[in-house]
Amino acid sequence: MKRSFYEMLDVPRDAAQDQIDGAYAKLTEKLGATTNVRGTAESMTELNMLREGYKILSDPEKRKMYDA
């Protein structure tokens, strides 16, 4: 099932930057705490997707293009 970056970060589409920052920090901390040193393929994929979503949603220009 395809999820949007908003769904991955569990924030609304009109989320403020501080909401996005907080959600990203919470999710990456939670994911990192459950991942051993090498990590599993699934958790690494999820972490990479979270990073990509955060990079897009935290940049106003990239977010505008993503929302279009």
C-alpha cells in the first residue's frame, strides 16, 4: 500500500514545521531503538523513506511541488 509522506510521519497536510520536526524525531528515535546495529532490511527501508519524506516536507519549495 502506497502511503504519502504525511501519512508516514503521521501529520496532517497542513502541519506546521515544528509538527513535522517533532514527528520525524519521534519516529526515527522509535525506529532506531528497535533496530540493532546492522538493522533489518525493512527498518532500513522505512528509515530511508522517513528521511526522504522529511527532506521534502521540511523544505518549503519541495513541499509545494510535492503537494501539487
